[in-house]
Amino acid sequence: MNYFSSDFKLGILGGGQLGKMMLYSTRKFDIQTYVLDPNDEAPCKIACNTFIQGDLMDFDTVYNFGKQVDVLTFEIENVNVDALEKLEKDGIKVFPSSKNLRVIQNKAKQKLFYLDHNLPTSEFSRFAYASEIEDAVLNGGLHFPFVWKSAQFGYDGNGVKVVRNLNDLKGLPAGECIAEELIDFKNELAVIVARTPDGDVKTYPVVEMEFHPEANQVEYVICPARITDDVAKKAQDIALKVSQAFNHVGLLAVEMFQTKNDDILINEVAPRPHNSGHQTIEASYTSQFEQHIRAILNLPLGKTESKVGGIMVNLVGAEGYTGDVLYENIADIMKMEGVTPHIYGKKQTRPFRKMGHVTIVNENLNTARKIAEDVKKTIKVISK
């Protein structure tokens, strides 16, 4: 099939920043794109051929949107999977598949998937209702501390909480959830795996992630990770095993813990471009976003090696500010060597909302990390 400058239509469910960055590549290749998002001011709106406003969780909306395109993908997991399954039966290509998304959407099912496929992950308990957790603690079946995770609809640190005592259980959402062992880890790592329908597979270098202690969001992504070659190979091998188990098409970002004993445990996965790969736009031969497009269209995969050391800094809304966004001191960071800001185009800021990111590239990773710290201290995402 001719994808370029043709009648071919690629559909993207979700119009946020990940979709917008996918559109960098589709515009470069002149691939016709349709985007569905509930927000009429979604970042993707300015960059796609056709934008449709609609509910991603509504069966009819997603199904009718999907019938208009030749290949359908997504940049957010919270979409109607039943509609995707019906579209697949009707002959529309959906990548990654509804089968995989149905597992990944639910963190309890995802953890069970790892157990069923002998993939290393932390110990966990599954609960139909959060109210059952207190009973498990009182009966000795669960011990503090642990990590509570909502089974569905968590994102960007939402739906996750470290529970250290009974008081921490107050106010948790009532629905299905899991309680995971709190891992004493050295590093949080990630590997992005790309896979085509024909089974061609490539991995990106292992990255190291530093998290904000309050928001539970990634603050810095460091590539390559500051780990030994043995640990890096172990992480790559496990990511490939996860990819093989899912047999996905497109990207699969595998987040992992490196324990004090240098074991690797799978935390969770995302079947799409991911925060841990933003630095690939400037630092890699092929960005994760271009790679996702190549993979789902069964085109040759691009080179995944890094050209230079790269660090990504998330730009999130500052605490205490809500309203029309203002990027304070952005010109100052652009004076810094190797610094490129990416502004997502969200008009409204609020505390910890992802509003953009900044990539720092440098042949010396330590220098890049220092510049990243300066970037973080200088730019402020506030309201007018």
C-alpha cells in the first residue's frame, strides 16, 4: 500500500502531546491523518488533516471514527476496547491490538499476565474493592508498606499511592485495585521496543528515570542509563521477552526496577510512544514517534542508537498556579547549549499538568545532567 501522498488514512485515538509528536513524522512523510479527541483545543488539532471531537470511551464514537480510516492507532490507553475489537473484525487494522490493550488497560490483568508468562515482577495482591485492603492488613495477609494502584484509569502519577499505615488508606477510590510490594530499588529504568506486523524488532538504549517525590511523575530521563553493561543487557533482554509475550505491533515501553541486588523487575508497560522516549527526537537517529509510525505501517524500522547523550526534563505546571499558561524564562533556557524546548500547546495550566518537555543533548552526559538541572531551576510554568 502507498502511504505517502495518497488516499491512505491513518487514525489516531487521542489528540494530546504524544499524538502531536507522532504528527511530526506523518507530516514529514505526507501521510493523511485523522484524530479523535474530546477536547476541541487538543494539541493535535493544528497538525492533522481531519480533527473530530468526540468521547474516546464511547463505543459508537470510536467505532464510527475507526470506519473512516485504514489503520488505527492510539496515544492514550483509555479508549473503548470493545469498539476496537469490532473494528478488527470488520477488517480495520488496529495497532497495538485490542487484545493487548485489554490486558494493559487493567493493572491487575497486566500483573497476572507477567505471572502467566514467567516474567519477573514484584509481589502483589488483587482486590475487587479498596475496602478489602484494610481487612487483608488486619488479618495479616498484607503488610506495610506497599504501593496501592487503581486497576484502571491511572496516569501521570494519578491512581498510585504509597501506603505506610491504615490512615493512608483513607480516601482511596473504591474500585478494583492492586497492592504491590514496595521495592527497594537502585534505579527506575525503561526500554522501548518497536515491533512490526512481520515481526521485525528493535530496542532503544536503556534509559534511567528520576521521579518527582510528590507527584510520582518522571522529572528527568537520562540516556544512556548510568548502569553497567551487564545490567543494561539484562534490562534489554527482559524488555524483549515482554514484547515477545505480547507480540505487539508498534511501540511497547517497558518500565522496570533495578533492585539493590541488580535484579530487574517489570513495573508496567505502555503500548505507545512514552515519556521515557522523548529525548529520541534530538538524541537518536530515529525518534520514537517516527519509529511507531514505521512499525504500525510495516515499514523498515529505523536505527535506534543514540547520536549523542540526551536528557529530557518534563515541564509541568507549577504548584499554586491554575489558568492561562505562561512559560517564564523560556528565552533564558534557549540560550543554554544543546537545549530544545517542546511546548505541547495546552492553553490551561494546573499543578503538575504536563505542559511540555525540554531536551538537552551533549557528548558528555554529566554536562548534560548539569544543564538539565539549570533548565529545571530556570523555567517556570505558571499562569498569567
